[in-house]
Amino acid sequence: MDNWILILGMLAITFATRYSLFAFPDLRFPPLVRQGLHYVPTAVLTAIVVPGMLFPDGQHLALSLDNAYLLAGLATIAIAAVTRHLLATIGGGLLVFFVLRWVLGQLPL
């Protein structure tokens, strides 16, 4: 029963925050808040991706040259910085990742 209360509470909070933008269409944020919101996608993506690069098994820090996740992540950052093109970043990062996994013998074929 406690899980259902928790789920319903999360549903209510999520709905309220999303609906408030539609309920109050004339709502304007101060410039400082708008500037801060500009960095939210970058912060969220970093919080999701970096632990996967540094802890590929989920438990141990892997800062070595046989960590394809870390090397491909760094290559992807470089591709993004050079090209500033989303499709090139995604494609290049995937290509580097799978080539590294193949070279390092980590692909389960």
C-alpha cells in the first residue's frame, strides 16, 4: 500500500509541475531563472552519461585504456566540440564505441 501512495504522490507532483505551464500561459520567469534553466539539459545528460563512462560495470571505477565506454565518451565529446552537429556526434560516437569494443575484444559475437 505504501508503494501505491508513493506512486500516486509522484504522479500528482509531476502532473502539477507540467500542468502549471499550461494553466498559466502568461507566466514569465525572471532572467536569472531562465539563464539557469538553460543549463538543465546539459546537467541532466551529464548526470546520466558520466557514471556509465566511469563505472561501466556499475561498481568499480575504470580509468584505464581498456574502458571502451570512457574512451568512446571522450571521443564523442571531441566530435561534438569540433563538428557542433548532433547527427555527426551520435554517429561518430557509436562508431568509435563499437570499433573500440571490437578492437579490445569486448564484443560478444
